[in-house]
Amino acid sequence: APAPAAPVASTPAGADAMPSPMPGNILRVLVNVGDTVTENQPLMILEAMKMENEIVAAKAGVVAGIHVKEGQVVNPGDALITIN
């Protein structure tokens, strides 16, 4: 039997997408595409090793794409979000 398909991201990720710093599970996404964010603003909550880690904006800008969904498992380096 074929393997189940991986979850589909909301938009394709470009090279400028913020990567996941560690493996874990996306608990909550705190922003939407089109939102204006400030540097160090929390964007999502990543659960890793039973700890909740805030993923914060590396720069100020507008959310151009969210590449994960709540409940999705991510690996280090996976694209999370793009801010322009």
C-alpha cells in the first residue's frame, strides 16, 4: 500500500521562509497571512520535548505565507512562515 501523503502546507515555502529550530509539533499558529508583525512578536507555539516554545518573528514585516498547520510535526529546517 502507498504511504500516506504528507500534510499540505497553505502556501509553498521559498528560500526566505523561517526554518524550524528543532523537531516538534505545531500547537498553535498565532498570526494569519496578511498580518503585520513586529520583530520578536510570537508567531506560533512549537511543542518539543514536552515544552512549549514560542517561535518569534526574526524581523518586522507582513506575513506572506504560513507553511505549517496546527498539529503538524516538523523537523529542524522545515519552513514555518515567510515574512516580507
